[in-house]
Amino acid sequence: MNDAPETGPPPRKVRSPGWHAIVIGASIMVVVILAALFAPLIAPHDPYAQSMLARFRPPSAEYWLGSDRFGRDTFSRILYGLRITLWTALASTVMAMVTGTAAGILSGYHGGRVDRWISAANDVLMSFPQMVAGIIIVALLGPGVTNLIIAIAITTFPAFYRMARSAALALRERDYIDACRVLGYSDLRIVSRHILPETMDDMIVIATLWLATAVRTESSLAFIGLGAPPPAATLGGLVREGFDNLLDFPGLAIWPSLAILVVMIGLNLMGDGLRDANDPRTSA
Amino acid sequence: MLLTVDALRVIYPIKRGWPVPGTHRLTAVDGVGFSVDTGEALGIVGESGCGKSTVARAILRLVEPSAGKVVFAGVDIARLPLRRMRHLRPKLQMIFQDPAASLSPRMRIGAALAEAIRVHDIAKGNAINDLVRNALDEVGLPPNSVDRYPHEFSGGQKQRIGIARALVLSPDLIIADEPVSALDVSVQAQILNLMARLKAERGIAFVFISHDLGVVRHFCERTSVMYLGQVIESGATRAIFDAPAHPYTRLLRSVSPVPDPERTAAPLVFEGEPPSPLDPPGGCRFHPRCPFVTGVCRTTMPDLRPVAARQVACHHAESLPANEDAP
């Protein structure tokens, strides 16, 4: 890529593949994140304020997306729901990325018995479908945002573990890691200064993709009643609440579903774009 | 002796077979011995797969030796715990075959060299920068190289960086594993001259591993020839190349190009490929390809023994016909 000779005309500026996807995805996410951050300023109503006089209002100038059976403003609840949902997804993905990368590099670099044991434990974790594992863990830990984050982090751990392990396995065979050993560097230094930075690109790309999955997992768990306990507003929880009155007032479930969809599209576009831009096979 | 290698063995367990894989023992290095004196260059030559790189990696403990001794500066480093080995490493450095692969791609050259100095507490503060600049100067790179990344350099320059990284540690011995075979011929000469200068001026000893006899002849005082994990001929480079005693050394020399327009001797054509080290032939390991093979070669493995001012592992070293293309 950078082996271009110094002579000759300057190379035409080529946008990396995935550029459009990254821009569109990132724009969506900027809007979504700003909306979540400034929810208290944007929201027309208190998302938890109940009003028996304003139940099941249709969309209007006062209630932009209508109100639910307690008379709470759906639009305000979606804005506040974004905060919990995004925080849960971000915290759990970062947690999974840090622990998964650390364990994966340890496994791949060290090899031998350590690798066999961690890999075996990881296989057990992977043998459960993500939702089932999530349900089991939340059921064991009990409901609550923190436990939800831990549960999603545990179910996402294998993705990072496997990626980091295979990267470390490949890097371990490279000459410059041998060079580090010949130079007398400690294993800790080799791993932290020479292997970890090489894996970070890949880890950040898959983190973006798994962020979308974390949003979906959070919504799914909330939908089956294992999310943040009421009255907290989360996107999945809103869909569930709306589901009770789906036939009479479908908007209550549809609007938060659309919000989930927008977040998912934004994150996936960004993740796919980053992956394409990062993949040497597509960046000719 | 600075480095003495004695009866070094490296055995790799490998899994082969279907449906139930069994563990086989691949003897990559089988009882290799040699020694290198301060300021001396020893060449190790042989075709690919003969175990010459494994010898280098075993000396440096990049692979674990299965048996034998590696005595460096009076310490047997073949059995030393790796933690204690780290303190000896500055004196025993390596230059790699692929200079591009041997540098951390995301580290600026200055940082890479400074890291080695810091790890071994060789200098502190500004003295580190001086050391780095001196080393770069010594290998012929401009001082502004410190702020650049490996991919900004050509292959020959990268190999100079690799050499500079070894030099900042003031090594007594450098193991060079095919250091010039990835480079253009014109660049090869520059790197060889650089290494020759380091040998003369700094008194650094070299173990020089190569398949290129011309390069070894130019650089090394003594040479060991390896075949299938064993040393089969060893002695002064001039003696070995001018009058090879082992049939395999003759084969090697006859197929390596000599820059002499008068020389027209046809290369010897020996039959066959080197056998698999998984299942080496009994007796002399060269016997399936040797044109002078007799009964004893098939049954008894020859030991290295002194013949004509060198060590040769051949039953018939004295009775072989004279070199047909002797100078």
C-alpha cells in the first residue's frame, strides 16, 4: 500500500471501499447518540410522568408519537430508552472486547495447556445460542442494568476471544516476534507492545459489528421481560409494553421497533464499512 | 571458544496419519557440533530442509533443543531457564532472512532501537538517542531514519536497520540466517561488506547460514556443510571449496555458479531428492544419492573424522576419484 516509489506523478486519491457505508452509518449514529445525550433537553415530557387523563393518545402536537396506557409520552420514552440501550450495548461490548482480547492473546501466544483450558471453556460458552446463554445468565444474576451488561458481555466474549486468539497465533510465528525474543524482551512486553497493537484494528471493527448485536440482545432480553426492570425505559422494554395493546394501539410497539431498526442499521453500516476498509483484499 | 555447539539435537513431534493421527518424531537436527572463535565467521551451508535454520533457532532458544550442549561465553545456554537467558541475549544476536518481516511494522525505527537499549538498561536519557544515531550511522543510514516506519525503507535498508538493532546491544556473536538471500545481488554485496567491516572493526563473530556457496566463500574463514540434519564436512572454507572431500559437498559446489568464463565443467547430476527427515535412510544418509556408494555405506553411519586437513563423514573420503574440475 505504501510501497509506492517516490518518483512519478502523485497517486490519485482513492477512497477506501466501505467509505460510503461508514459515512452514512456514522451520520446515523451521531444523530442517535446526540439524541440520547441531550434527551433531557429534547424530550417534550418527563418520560416517567403518568397521567390518567392522557392515556392512549394518538400522535399529536403535544404527544408527537402518542402516549401509552399510563399516559407517558412515547417519544420521550424512546429518547430515554436510547440512553439505557446504548449504554448497555456499549458497556457490554467494551467489557467483552477487553476480556476477550486479553484471554485470546494469552491463549494464542502462550499456547499449550493454558490455551487448551481457556479454549475448552470458551467452547462450552459458545455451545449455547446467544439468547439462551443470555437468558440463563440474567436468570442467575437477577434483573437489572448491571447484570444485563454482564450477561451480554459474557455471551459476546467468544467472538473477541476467537478473533484475538487466531491473530496472536499467526503473529507468534512472525519473524519480528522472534526478533523480540532474541532481543531479550519479556513476554509481557512482546504481548503488550508488539502483538496487541497489531490486533486492535480487527478488534475495533468486530466491536462495531457486535455493538449492533448487543443492542439486539438487549432488546430481545427486555422483550421477554429480562431487561432493565420497569419503570425504566429501554427500547426493548418499550416494544414489550406496546405489545400488550398491539391490536388497538400498534404505534406503541412500532415506534420503538423503528428506533431499534435505525440504531441497528447505523451500527451495521459502520461495522461493514470499517471491515471492508480494513480488509486488505478489498482495499486494492 | 566463544560458542561451542556439541551433539545438538532438535526433534519435532508431528502428528501424521488418518483416521487416527500418531505422533512421529522428526529429527531436524541430529547431533550437530561446531565451534566459533571470537571475531571469526563460520559458514553453515546446505540445501533447504537440511536443518541449518533450525540449528540457528535452537542456539537462540527460539526452538527448544532436545539434546546436546550450546556453550556460549562459558555458559551452557541449551538448558538455561529462559528468564536467565534474557540477560545473555544482548551478546548473542540474530539477523533474519526477511528484513521486512523482522521489524515491528508499527514502530518507528528510533523507537525500535531505543526499546532494545532500554530493556537492557544499556543507556539512559539522551545517551539512548546518541547510541541509536551512532548505530544508524555505522550501518550507513541517515539520522532522520529514526522518525520513519519500516515500510518507508527498501529491502537493503531494512536489513541495515536489523543489523543496527543488533549493534546497539554490542553483541559478541551474530547469527545471520540467510541475511542476504532476500536481497538484490547489488545490495547483497553492500550488506556483506557491512558485515565484514563489523567483523574486522568490532571483532564480532558470525555464524553465517546460507545456501549460496559464493557468499559463504567470500565471508567465512571456516565452513560446515550440512545434509539432512548432520554435519558431513567441516573445515577451512578454502580447503573445502577448492577440494571438497565429501561427495555431497562436490555436488553442492558443482551446481553453484562460479564467475569464471573459462570454466565449462558440466555440473554433476546426482539422482533424486533429499530423503524425508521423518524417515531418514539407514547407514550414511547420503547413500541413496551417492554415485560412489558401497555396501558399508548402506549399513554403517560414518562419523566425522579428520581427512586432508578437515573433518569428513564419509567411509571413502580418501579413495574417491580426484575432483574432475579441480582448479
